[in-house]
Amino acid sequence: MALATVGLLLSACSGGGTSSTSSSTEDTTGPTGVPSGNHEKGGQVTIVNVAGQTWSCQFNPFNPAVFQQSQGFVYEPLVFVNILNDQAETPLLASSYTWSPDGKSVEFTIRDGVKWSDGQPMTAKDVEFTFNLLKKTPALDTYALWTGAGLQSVTAAGNKVTMQFAAPAKVYFFNFANQVPIVPEHVWSTGEAAAHPDTWADDKPVGTGAFTVNNCNPNNIEYTANPTYWQPGKPYIQTVEYPAYLDNGPANLDLATGKGQWGSQFIPNIKAFYLDKSPDNHTWSPPVTSVTLYPNLDPSHAATSKLEVRQAIAMALDRSKIALVGEGGQEPAANQSGVVTPTFDKFFDSAAVASAGYDKPNTDKAKELLAKAGYGPDHPLDLSVITVTGYTDWDASLAVVKQQLAAVGINLTVQDLAQQTYDDKLYTGDFDLAYYAPPGGPTPYYEMRLNLYSKNSAPIGQPASSNYSRYSNPEVDALLDKYPVVDGDAQVQIVKQIGDAMMRDVPVIPVTEMVDWFQYNTKDISGWPTEHNPYAQPAAFNIPDVGIVLSSIWSKSAQG
Amino acid sequence: MRYLVRRLGFFVLTLWAALTLNFFIPRLMPGSPVDALRTRTHNRLSQDALEQLLASFGFKPNANLLQQYLDYLGDMFTGHWGVSIGASLGQPITQIIAQALPWTVGLVGVATVIAFVLGTLIGAVAGWRRGGVLDSILPTVFVITSALPYFWVALLLILFFSVWTGGWLPHDFNYDSTIVPGWTPEFIGSVLVHAILPAATIIVTAVGGWILTMRNNMIATLSEDYVRMARAKGLSDWKIMTGYAARNAILPNLSGFAMSLGFVVSGAILVEYVFNYPGLGYLLYNAVQNTDYPLMQVLFLLFTAAVLVAVLICDFAIVALDPRARATS
């Protein structure tokens, strides 16, 4: 299968949004490709993403405490996969790739003419070295490629790199091609980096990315454009400031005043606090996963292990109202099939949701189901839900949930717990209901697998890796196992079938859709990802998407 | 002398007890560094890899607890403080502390001294002219402000002096990050401007206590015989107020001040948090959030040592100043 060259199929589109007559402000791009227009270089952007820590000025791209400031900026993966646009692929360090017919091996052609920021050429040998480094140092293999995904070998020959897997591995493409940063062998094979690649600070990172670290102190990281970047003309922006915000309050204030242009966290009451402050302030927060109620399915929890009770809860919730009141309308309502819309519309079966009766709240049906389960005005049902203290939007959402459940005769107690206590209870299954948002992936399959696959569960009292409600259904397991070995339409069908199981068994109850928080200022900067051109995940904490956005935005004042 | 030796012995015993508690209490808290890291990375990464990574950075949850404790005691005294296993994963603790300590001591320390000096002055004058205009307004106002929560005062100040005035005074960070730190007037000016609002918050909420105690001490002292004697000698009011009354009234306040200097190091968590001020208080909050044992241990060590040393100096000072302390020992 040849690599789709999204973003290279050019079609004119006046995405610049300015009245400038200069042709350089016209974005030439496909409707959903990474913009590749021709702009003058110059300008500066300030990222306002609350990392909740001062910078340690380490840039080891495998250290999960710092990789969000390293990958995308300095280090790049082989291929960029866009979650928001049906997994559209943009080739980066690999110019193309081919899968073997059985899906067990993939051959990447490594791009010619790419240089590391110290001037040395980047070759297939570096790619081979990187993946074998993960094998040699398991602490770096954060996506468990060698242990979980069944990677067997990675070998380079000429400008090709072949990865051999034990089983069909297309489903892991997102992780190994899109999320593993390629590092230079000539740096990482000597000295401290070679001796302790896992704990090495890498304070002067050498990468292929569009930016290099110019200056770092605990308060701020300053990146400057890489003058020898392999994409001609890019990046347009020459300086990136990344201040270390400890909390949302100061960060959001700096966004509102325009001191920072790129926001990535929840702003309560965003219209008055941010949007009304300037016509240049915009927001677009695309949904990527579901904020979900996890009922405890273990028989030790008599109520939530009853199907009727879970169905009643799912029926009783008016999700649109929860999204509107709890999240101020900034998150859309979720649906019981567990497919995040509109992001994954292709997989969504609205007719099935309607025929199962989950398209709108139905309090009468909910009361009926509860009565069938033996609860009613005489035997009121008392349930508690755990959430994290300090997540104020979740508190507000759960207050609405509580109200709506009270209407059908369920008395819900909201337990606000400290993060550590909450984690402990969530993982070990010590709850009636838990409010939690799982990580997503390039298709709904990833979230469904986390929530529903029985191998991700564990007995009550032991930490489950991601199936916190302890759902186990051989039929669903079989579907999840089948997904990786089939293609295209068959995958869509499988997701729809799992969606049916979501409505039949109600193993988890999606409530609202978790979004990628994104606020942007267009006074000087243009070329941001938008609803009409979602060319990358827009929040600055997404890797490698942050690098794609940074090399696509440009400064209006720098255009002659 | 025996008194001093006993004080020193007490100091060592307290330090050991505090160090022991500092080791065990964080480990009794729910949660683990692995869970915290897992949460911070949104459950996206492999649990095995995270555990191995933390192990590489020196987190050994399965080692013998007694051995860990003995190692810890040794490390605390030899300065082998290790690296963070929390939000600053891999950064040496000494470096983290060295970057944050000057800011906290500078901000909270200076603010505490200003609050003390200001409070004592106002208290002395108010006590001297009790019932006067000053006495009926200032103590009342500041006692009320000292009852207000830190963070609320901070938010009000930000609203008045930063938001409504279009950014008169900066509301976050300790200096303008576009300026390269150095002994330049530009940098020093930026640091001072950035300190105004957080320092004002601390002063406004702390000054009331000093005013009240100083005023009351002053009133008690003014009824002493030696003050009457000074009046009888015909000394000037100024001289009686400063040389006879305030000089004695300030003694109890001084020991309180020494104690509060000890607490400076622990920072003002909420003030640092609201103003995005990267000091020790914020570090402590973050270390607890992320179950960062090495960082927590060292921070607690610093806090206890600072308070204990302050108390010790205070004890010594009292011996030097007050003959009665020597007599009772």
C-alpha cells in the first residue's frame, strides 16, 4: 500500500483570511492537508500551555516528564498521522512505506537530504539505531513495541528500514511511525547518552525538527527556527516562546490579554473571559475521546452489576444538558455507542443509537428499568461516583448528573478525591461509579479496546490497566482481536458492532466528549488548524502535532 | 552553659524525629510515583516502561524499608539528594532547590521583614496614642485584612492592578522572561515590579498580627513604673516612646519574628501558586501532587531545619537578652 500524499495534492484555497493582496498570504493546501503555502519567514509565537511545572531544561524525547517540549519541536517521527482527519498521513522522515501482504512487516523508505541540526546527514541507520535503542533499554519503549506489539527486528539496508512483527501490526502504526522520535546515532552512541539513554538529560538536543532550543531557564524555553530544516521554506515562524505556567489562572489571563497566542487548557466562561476581549481571539476544541461514567460490573457491587440499573442511568442522562451546563457548551454531548462525533463520524451509526432508544433521554423508561431491578420509591437506590478534586468542570457536570438521576429515583453522592486516592480507587475497582476520560487514538477502536478488552481488566483489588469497569465479553474480545487484521470498511463494521455491544451491555456510559482545548489569536499569526482545516490536533501538548502546527503557522507582520 | 547544651541536645533530637517523620509520612500517603506518572501521561504509555524508567532514576519501591530509611538519613546529611521522580523527572534535587530557594527567600523573606517593621511601627504609635485617630483606624483595618484568605487578596490585587488597569503590574512570573537574567538595572527592575503584587499580598495579610501584639505590649509597658519615672524626669515624648516603652514592648515580638523567619522557607504556597511564582511553596505542592519522594524529603528537611534553627537562635538570643531565662535554667 503506497503512502497517501495528503497535503501535496494542491488546490487553491484562500485560507489566509486577510485582505492582503500579496499572493504569499494565500494558503495553497488541500481542504484538510497540512498547509504548504509560501510565506516570508519571521515573527514569534508564545505558547500558553499549563504544564504545571517549571522547566527542568532536559529534552530527552523518551522522558515522559519532558517529551512534550522535545518531540515535535526538535525530534520528528517517521510519519505524521492526523487523528482529526481520518488518519490522514503526512510523510516526515520516511518519504514512503509499504506493508507486506500479511501485514507483519513494513518497509520504510527514509527521506534523502535530511540533516541533523549539527549538520550531519540523517540516514536509515539512525532509524534502525533508534528502534533498537528501545529494545536495548526497555524503559524507553514507552509504547511497548518490543513487548506488547510483537516487534521482532528492525534492520536498515541502503535507504530502507524494515520492521518485522510477530503478528499483523497495522494497528500499531500510529505508535511506531507517528510517536517514536528518531534520534541521531552519532550523538546517542557515545558518552553519557550511550551509557544511560534513559536518564540522560539531553540538554542540547540534536534533532531533525523545525526548531532548535536556543535558551532555557526554569521559567521559559525559547526555540528558534532550524535554518537547515529539510522542508523548504519552513518553518515560517522564527521564534517560539514556551513559558512554564503552573496553573490555569495566570495562563488564561495571559491568553485574554494577548500576551500569549496559543492556549491549550479549559477557560471557564470563555465568551466573556476570552472571546469578547478581542475579535482576534478564537477557539476551536475538537473532541477526541469520551468523559465516561464507569459502572463497577463486579458482582460485589450489587446495583451497578445489574444491567437494568446501568441501562436506567444511560437512559436518564440528558447528555446535551450536562455538556451545556457542566462544560459551558465547550464539550459536545457523547453517545452510548462510544464513538466520538464528529471526529469519527465514519464509524458512527446514529440509526442504531436511535433504535436502541439512546438518542434522547427517557426518564419513564429509566424508572421502568429501575423498578424491574427492584428499586423504586420504597427501595431508593444509593450510588456514589468518584471524581478528582479540582476538576471544576467535572464537578459541575456531575452536579447535573446527580440532578438528572434524582429525577428517576437514584440518589447519587459525588466523592471529590485527591488525585492519588482517586487513581488508587479507579485502578483497583473500589467504586460504584467512576468519572474518567480514557486516552483516545486515531480511531474509536483504541478507546473501545482500553475500556472493553478483558485482558485490560483485573480482579477487584488489583490494578486494572484500563478496563476499570471490569467488563468481560468473549464476543467483544473476538471483535477487538479481529480489528487489527482487517482493512477499511471491515474495521468500520467492527466498531459499529462493538458500539452495539456498548448499548446492549452498557459496560461504560459516555457522558460528554473530551476535547483538545485550543484557543488561538490571529492578530499576527495565521495558518492555525481550524474546524475547516483540521490538519493536526491543535492543543500544544500533542506530539508530534505541535511540530506540524508550528511549521505551518506564519506571521502576518513578517509578510512584505 | 548547661542550658545551651540542653537546647542543642533538644535540637538534635527534634531534627532526628522530624527527619524520621518526613521519611515515613509521605510513604503512608495514598498513591505512588508510578501512578502519578501514569496519570500525567494520560495512561498512554506502557506501565512496565514507566516502572523501569523510575527505577533507572533511583525509585526502588521494593527495597527493604529499613535499608531505605538508613540510606535516606545518610543521604540527607551528606547532600546526596538524588533526582526528582515527579514533575521534573530526572532533574537533580539540588538544582531544583537552588533555582527556587532564592526567589522564595527574596519574596517571602523581604515581605515578612517589611510586614514586621511596618506592623511594629504602626503598633507602637497606635499604642502610644491609644484612642487616637490612628489607633481607631489602622489596627482595625489590618486585623480585618489579616483574617482574609491569602489567595483571595491575591486575586483582588490582580483584578485591581493588572486586569482593570490594563496590565499596570505583572500578575505572573518572577521576571519578564524575555530579559536575560543578570545584574543589569533592567533585570533587577523587572524582578522588583514582578514582586510588588505577591509581596503586597503577604504584607497586607501578615501586618495585622504584628500591629495588634505590638500595640497591646505597648499599652502594658506604658503603665510600668519606669515609664512613669521617665515622664517624671521630664523626658521628651519621642524619647519615652522609643527608648522606654517600644524598646521593651518589642521583646516578645522579636521571638515571634524569629519564628516567622523560620517559616519563610516554606514559602507561601497559595501566593506562589496564584502568581505563578516559581518558589519553594509551589515546589512543595507539586512534589506532593506527584508523589515525588526525593523532592518532598529535601523540602521537608529544609523547612524543619529552618524552623528549628530559628527557634534555636531565638533561645540563644533570649538567654543573652533576658537574665531571667538564665536564672530559671
